[in-house]
Amino acid sequence: MNNIYNELESLEKKSITHPRTEMLNEVSVIKRKLFAFRRVLNHERDMMIQLSRREIKHIRTDTLIFMRDIYDDLLHVIDTEEALSDMISSIIEIYMSSVNNSTNQIIKVLTVVSSFVLIPT
């Protein structure tokens, strides 16, 4: 999770300063990794709910405390994964804004150039 966070942080900085199409591919790869991780986490969460609620009879009472601790840690990991997914969405939005700003700057220059060419014509 920390590695993914560091990658996303780096991509976020690059999306502001130097937006490139390749960045979308990198973000897409990370997004797929998180999606696969989310599927695993959801299955783990379901299993930990069953274990912590004593739905499985073979678990001793003194180990239930540990199951609940693991469940709490799992919820923390799920929250972190959701935050990273939100970060991916914000990186895509930043990238699109940067590209739109670059396009606007080009349109401004083209408008000025066309104005000078239009006057003699």
C-alpha cells in the first residue's frame, strides 16, 4: 500500500508539471492492482466477520479477541485502499485539467496569430 501511495504521489506531481499520455497508462495499471486488491479484501472482510461473530464453531473464545483485532486492522486497510482509489480519481482530474489548460494556451496563441493574419487580409 505504501509503494502504491508513493507511485500515486509521484504521478500526481508529474500530472501537474508535465502531463503526458503515458501517465494515464501508469494510473490504469495501478487502478487494476487496487481493484484486484479490493476483491481480495472484500473476501477477507467477509471471512473475518464470520470468524469474529463465532459463526464457525471451532474457534475458541479466547481467540475471538484476536479475530476482532484482525478485523479492525482489515477495516483500516480497506479505508486506505478507498483513499488510494480516490487519489487515482483526483490524479485523472488533475491530468485532464492540465491538458485542458495547455489546450487553452495553444488556442490563445492561435487566436492572436490568426488576428494578425486576418487584418491584412
